[in-house]
Amino acid sequence: MSFKYRSLFYNLLFIFSVSVVQTAIAQQDVDSLISIQYERLIGEGKYSDAHKMIDTLITANPNKDSYFLLKATAYLGESKYKECISIIDKAPYKADSKLLYTHLKGAAYFLNKEHEKAIQILQEYVNKHTDGALIYYDLSDFSFKMNEVDKSISYFKEGLAIDVDHDKLSYFCEQLRKNDRISDAYSIMKMAIENETNRNNKLVYAQDLIMYYVDDGRSDLIAHFCNKLINEYPDTDKLKLYRGMAYVTLELYEKALADVSPLVAKYPCDAKVNYIMTNALHSLQRYGEVIAYADEALKCEDLMEDVRTDIKRKLSSSYFMVELYDESEKVVDELLQSSSPDESYFLKLYLSFKKSDFENVVRYSQMILDVADFSYQTKAITTLMKSMAHFGLGEYDKFYESYMEAKNISGEEGEAIKYMFAASKEAKKTQILFKVSDSYEFDYKLLIPKKIYKKINRKYKLDWL
């Protein structure tokens, strides 16, 4: 363990020990003024003054073991581990303080790098007592620090079986996830949910597990788990939102809308509500409803900026799909003032093509192609549109170069891009339609005089159909 993380671990362990002892002292009816004064001195790092105060109390009350606990905790904070162990050995043990003494002593031995001794002391306690949740958690923590992860998990489960500690549960599951023990983290959290008797606490743990599923992209598990939970907690809106998010990812859009539509009026500015509604409606091609919903949602002043941006993207796309191109372009221009080349630029590309604004088609195509993380399909379509724009500008060499580039992009994935021509006898011209595999087809048309078509075909011998 590096010095940085070792120091952090020691500080966390000390802070936790202070908290445990303070709780115990309060339960033993120690003068609250003493506890407050002790906490202040320790917090200020005045360990010498803390010792003087505690020594005076021990002299006056040699059989009051809570004062010994205070002194042992102060030594632990000073990294005086041997002194901590010594004062614990001198303390007048009482049955109800045994667990705390063991906790502090085990910590002192472990921090003093006497790991085997620490494990031995803790193990002796749990072998003889049934109230050792805290000690099992210590054993788990120490084993994890010693890279004995399987043993750590086993100890933690023993602690859970006695008492569920939410803070320790969250911390331990996070450590497991950081060490790629994701399934173990799931298992631990499920066990905590099963063992917890408090209904509200059980829901808290359940939502923690859902967030793990969210982070891991397990929409299938979210939907399945939420189905079970909603039967038990039917009025918990947050569960319906989580399930709605999962349904969108799983492309179960009607189910997503069924979960979330009743919550719109209640949570008009909620990020999840807006994400689910706009994405589900848009995916179902209910563009008129997207426009109506977006117009209302964007009136919310408290809307998060990234949510507002997502709604505007769906709104501009919906305007485009119902052929309200001017409205679409207004929204796109708003997005382009602050966004990077994304689907907004792609829509701007389409709008420019619709207006035969070929110079801007070339411009926005290049912006999109300069972004490395677009999919090959997006790059192929963009390059194809760029080639058609060059054709429209009469830049035939650039047209051919872009056309071949588009074919090469798709060819790497085994999908051919082809121009499709349909002769128009009435206009005595040729119309271009273009298609990418069977998944992408657009009705953009470029009218080409036959003589130009023949000239280009003779020069480049294109394999158009």
C-alpha cells in the first residue's frame, strides 16, 4: 500500500474509532461536558491536554472503563499504538465494553504492522461472542488491505448477518467494484437487502444496488429488479423513473412512457423524466408529441443545461422529420452556438442539403469527419453527402474522391454504399437517391442533366445501379 493511501486509511480508521467510542460513552452516561471537551481537544490535535484531562478522570474514577476508552482512542490518533495497547490492557474490563476494547486493540496492532496479531485478537472475539458485527467488519477491512479479498468478503458477510452498517456496506462495495469484483458487490448488496428488517433502510440499499446497475450499464437487471421492488413499494416514483430509463435503453418505449407519463406534471424539471419522455416519443416517431412536450419542458427555468440541450436536439430533429425546416434550423442554430460537432451538426448538414446549400454541406461534412469518435456509418453517410455536394458545385474530381472514400469507409465493415439512379423521362434528367446498406435511406434528390451524367460516368466508370 502506498504511503498516500496508507495514511488515508489510518486517518479513516482513527476517525471511525473516535466515533464508535463517543457513541459508547454517550450510552454509558458519561458527563456530556467531558465528551464535548474531549472531542474538541482531539479535533484540535491537542492530545497532551486530552491526556491530562483523562488522567485526572481516571485517578478519580479508576473503575470507569469509558475513560480508558477515551485515552486509548487519543493514543490511536497520535499513532502511539503500543501505548494504546498498554492502556487497554490496564483497563477495568466490563462485559459491555469488551467489543470496543477489542476493536481499538485490533486497530492498534494492525496499524503497528502486527497484522497476524491483530487478526488473532479479533478472531478470538468472534469465536466467543455473537455481537461481533463491528469486529467482523474490522476483519474484513484488514483482510482486504492484506489483499486477501475472498477472505475479506467472507468476513463482511458474517458481519452483515449480525447487523447491517450502511456506511460500511457502501464503502466495501465500492472497493470491490474498483477491484473488478462487480458480481461480489452485487451479491453483498443483495444480502444486505435480504437481512435488513427496516423497510425504509431496505429501500435505500435497493436504490444503491440500482445505481451500481446504472453505472455498469445493466439495464436488463435494472428493469428486472425494479419490477420486484415496485410490487413492494408501489408509490415510490424514483423506482418507476429508474425502470423507465432502463426501458428506453432496452427499446421498450411504450413501457417507458407508461411508467413516466403520469409523473410529468409532478416533476416537470426532472432530468430522468425529460430524458425518458423525449427519447421514447422520438424513438416511436411521434414527432408531433415530441414538439408539444419539448415546448412545455423548455419553459422550466430550473432545467439542467445538459437536459435542455438533449431536449432541443430531439425538438430540432422532430421539426425536421415533419418538414418544418425553418423551425428545425432555428433550434439547431441555438445548439451550434455552444455544442461540439455532434448530431446537431449532422442535422445542419441535412438542412443545408435540403436547401441545395452545397457549400455548407461540404463545410459541415468536414466538421463531422474531423471528430474521431463518430461511428463508421455516420462517417460513411457524411462522406457520401459531401461527394454529392461537390457534384452539385460542379467539383467533379472532388466528387469522385469523396465518393470512393465513402465506399472505402463502408467497405471495411463489409457494407457497400451505392448511388441509386432513377431516370425521369418527363424532366429528361437523372435523379440521385442514395442508400447505405438496408438500414439508411434518404430521399434527398439531386437533379443531374443527362449529358453531365454521361460525361461523369465515361470518365470515372462508376458502378452505380
